[in-house]
Amino acid sequence: MNDSRTEVPSSAQTLAALVETATIVGLGTSTRAATETFRLVEETTHALIEHGFRAVALLENERVGHLYDRYVRGEDVDLDRALAQAWGPWRTVEMRDALARLRRLNERHRDDPVRIVAVDGRRTLPADYDRVVALLAPAEPATTARIGEIFGIIRTAHDNGEHVQRLRGAHPGVPFVELARDARDLAAQLDAGPARDEAVRLIEMIVDFHANAIGAGYDPEREERAAAERLLDHQRRTGDRVVLWEGAAHVAAHGSTMMGAHLRAAMADGYAAVHITFGDGRIPDTDIPRPSPTSLEALLLQGGGERIIDLRSDVPADLADRLAQPWRTRLISGLYQADHDEEHYYELPGLAGSFDAIAFIPRVTAIHPLPD
């Protein structure tokens, strides 16, 4: 397959060539909020598509992922409406453009399309809150208004999780799962009927969503294992070779907790993990300083310019003597605070056991969020 929009940049071609023999490739970024890291993931994906990869896996709600998949395969799906339901980091101009590009690619290869696979088990969408209100309002406007007030508070977790809101001082104080249960109890008191029953079913999903949020009942080992199994199930059923778009900590192959560790355990060399990181720059609303002097990024920044490194062979001298030693690498999540940059580094037990390749970009610019 070829994308006629533009030739794939040489850095992406180089990176793809290092991992093209794998069955699943995890492209893990140190931030989801920079244009250059996203573009390298996208361009490397297109280079891998040229080598036979036929699925892109995302940590995304399964219902939204299904809409993405239908869209890229040419169905009549409103992409902007789908992205309005997406996990916050995917609600960007760059993501919209990337999906449109895959759709154009599939239009030229209808007999051999690239698919989208969502591996997040969560199924609650922002639209479900509106659906509950629409179901209940005709019979009980007063009760529905109270439920709507509760939803106005807790649905914000789909934009910024409770843990992020607490850090920023924007959280109301009462755990969202308690508020969701209050809404469920209010709805359950209404007269039974098809609309009430459907509303209660949706609210039960909303309760479960908030009960398993980060800072509440979130179990990272359980969730990472389940995501890996969804991806492996797709690969086994279809035979597709898959590119996984995720955060660097999630694709790393060391240990036994994160998604990459489960994929490595299941597939051995059939899984390749790539760490895409950067030196400094800007993400939305935040300037990222130069990296900590003791970090992997600081060492890579000294080399000057963009770097693509194969950790399995031809390792540069500045890394070769420390492949098996611990490293600190920066990870920028929704909790990132530039004035506490030293607190946002992740300890790798060793580069060689965590990743197969590293891509380094000296400076990044902010990704472009879609308008609300």
C-alpha cells in the first residue's frame, strides 16, 4: 500500500525497518500532546503498512473504536461526532487528519483495508449521559433535572480524569462514583417502564466507569492484561499484523504488569517495543524544560539532532555500556507540572529489556486540540 499524500519521511522509514519483522509493534510516546511525536507514530505506521501491517490498535473506548473502524473502511460515519466521544488525548486535529488519511488509503485498496482496533474495555461515552436525560425527562422533569446536574459534574471525567482534576484543584470533593450512585438511586425510584429501565442500565455503566477510574478502583495490572488480551485476540482471529499506538510506559516489555510485558510474554520476538521521546519544547498550555541531567533524554539531547537507535545491534557508544543498567526517562501525562519536572520520570530497569528501538526528537511543538 502507498499513501500518495506525501512520501514517508526517512526517519519513519528507518524506524519501521528496525521492527518490520514483528507481528505486533508498540509505538510508545513519552507524551501524547506533541505534534512531532504523533507524526512520527503516524508516519512509521504508514511505513509499516507498506510492509504488510493491516491494523492500528488504540487505547480507546470500544464503541468509539468501532466508529473509527467503520469510518476508515469508507462507511458513512460523522468523524467529528465520533471524536467528540473519544478519550481526551485523541480529540485532536492530528488524530482527525490521521483517520482521514487511512480512509483515503483504504479507498484505493478496498480489498485489503487497514482496520482500527480499540483495546480499552470501557464502554461508557459522554453521549450516554445525554441519553439518560432524554429517556427520563418526559415523565419526571424535576428528578431528571437533578440527575442532569449530577451528570454535569461527573461527565467532565471524560475530558480530564478525577485524579487530574484533584491535582489542578478543580475537583468538587465528592467522589464521582458516589455522585453516579446518587443518580442511579434517583432513577430507580421512578415508575418502572422501558425508558426508566434503559436509563438505569446506562447509569449502571456510568457507575462502573467511575468506580474503576484512576484514583478509585482502577487496577492497572488487570486493565493492562485485559487490553493485551483484546489485542492478542484480534491478532489471532484475523492474522493481522498490528501497530499499537500507546504511551511508552504501556508498550515497554519489561516486568509483568504493563501491556507490553504481556505482549512480550505471549509473542516473544513477535512483539517489538519502541520508545519515542524528546528533549524539550511545548505542549498545550505548557512549556517543557530541558530534561533532567540524569535522564535518558539528556544523554540523547547531547548527541544533537533526531536519532533512531536499534537497541538490539549497532548500539551507539553513549548507550552501549549501560544497556542493562537502570535509566530514568520522562513521561508526560495529564498530571504533568513543568515546575516539578523532576517528579515526572519513569524508572526503566534497563533499556535492552524494555525496548527494541528508541526514536528521539530534540524539540516538539504542541498538538492541536479539536474545538469543543
